[in-house]
Amino acid sequence: MHLRRILFALCSLLLATIAAAPVAHARTQHTVTFVNGTKQTLWIGSTVNADGSVNFAKLPRLAPGQSATVTIPEASAPGHWRGKFFARQGCTGQSGNGFHCQIGDCGPAADHCTTGEQPASLAEFNFDAGDSLAPWYDVSYVNAFSLPITISPRNAPAPPPGGGSCEQMGCPENLLPYCPSGDLTAGGKLCVNPNRDAETSYSRNLTSHCPKAYTWSKQDTVPGNRVMRQCSSCSGFTVTFH
């Protein structure tokens, strides 16, 4: 009987400790707001990493000056979202029936992608509920430059002097005038990187005018690079196409 009373007391103490422990709340899902700062209509596209990330089934079409917001599905299985957003330009045809975009084409649907994207400027993100530093973000012109992109964290502390976490990435400047003539396509509306894995005149020209964007795949290994940031304290991001 004495042993039974001891076990009962220990169980009661354990249950009381569990009840008093703070409840862990799931991290609030982030949002991304797209802003069309251009003078043309844009169709937002998205593709995801091959890691279980769930792609969007519906994304907005934005007239000049319009904006729209999506919620990142990071809280549901698999507990992360890693992927990219881009602007599809010069799109024609009916969704599901001949829909095609001159730049950033990613399948016949107007409101989502069914294939990988054709070369375009990218806004890349890593939202991971298991990473205390996430989300991570960057602007990538590694494959091509089509439109200037900036990514700005929302409801986050100002970055420290000289930049750092929660810093705006990308730049609003049009980089097409600095594209080597041999890399221009699509009637001068697209600059395609001839070698994404090495420094070239493409990457050097674009980096000199926009150091806060990737212009080749291994740029993050260069000492002093400024191409990727994280912002664990933000509520979301604004992606502006300029």
C-alpha cells in the first residue's frame, strides 16, 4: 500500500507539471503580397522544390498598379514551403486552351503552373517551421533577368547599419540596358544567363548594378556576398515587380 501511494503521488505530480507547462503554439503562417509596379499586366507563377512542398493551385493576375496577397502553406504537411514566384509576361489565349506567355511560361493554366518555368526573374523563399531562422529569401537572376524584383519583409525590425537580417533584397533598377547583346532575347525583353554556374560578363554586369541579387549559382560562396537574407521576426513579405 505504501508503494502504491508513492506511485500515485508521483503520477499526480507529473500530471500537474504537464498541465502547468506552457502550450506550444504553431507559428503563424506568413503571407506574400505581390505588387505590379509595371505598366503591363502580369500573371503570377510559382514552382516548388522537389521536397514535398505543395504548390499553389490559384495565383493572381495583376493589372498595372494592382496587388494581391497569398498565404504560404507552411503550417500543414510537410511543415515547410520552399519555392519561387515570378511574373509571366505577354500572355495570350484562354486558360487551359492555348494559354501561353512570352516570358515565364509554365503551362496552359492562367492561374497556376503545371510545368517548370521558362527563364525569368525569381523571388525565392524557404519557409520552414522547423528552422528558427526561417524564412530565408533572395532575388535570383541566375537563369535570366526579365523584370526588376524587390523583396521587402513586413512588420520586422529595421536591419542594422550596413544591412543584414530583414533587409530588402533585389533592386528596382531595370538591368536590361546592361545585358550583353548576345544574351538578349524575346525582342530585347529578356536577358538569359549563358552559364548559370560560373561568373560571366552577364553576371558581372548585373551584379555591378544590383549586388543584392543572385546572378550566378555559386555567388553565395563569394566572400562578402549580399545575396541571401533571413527574417524570423517578420509577418510576411512584399514582392514588387518594377
